[in-house]
Amino acid sequence: MERVNKLSDLVKNQHCIPQSVLKHFSSNEKVFEALVDENKEPYPTHYRNSMSERFTYEHPNLARNQLEKFFQEVEADYGPAIIDLSK
């Protein structure tokens, strides 16, 4: 099992929707965060802070950042295609 040697190597803010997608739905780098709580209004936030949670893909049976690293590799393949499509 691969271990992360430095705390700085650990991705803490893990997105359920990739930033490469979110930034194309932003205005001045802000997106509207939809809330599940019906008593609150949606609010603008930077796309880097949107659709994410701390350590969302971490599990004790997996190496640290195993899923995050996998998703980063996949996103590296389709991220440029999204940029081309949005032009």
C-alpha cells in the first residue's frame, strides 16, 4: 500500500465534480453553490471550493489519495477536451 510521505502530498479538498468542469460553469471564477437545506439560499463561491469535501475519497482500506490520484489521471485526459468544447 502506497503511503503519502508528506502532509503536503495529501489532497484534502476532494471534488465530486472536477474543477476542470466547474470552472466552465463559473462567472468570474464563482459558481452558485446549491444547498440541500431548504431554508437557505444558494450562494456564490469560488469553483475550487465548490462541490467538494475534505477527504471524501479516503477509506482505511485504500492507500492515501488512491482514488484522488486515479481521478486526476482521468481528468488529465478529458480536461483539455472540455476546454476545446467550451471555446
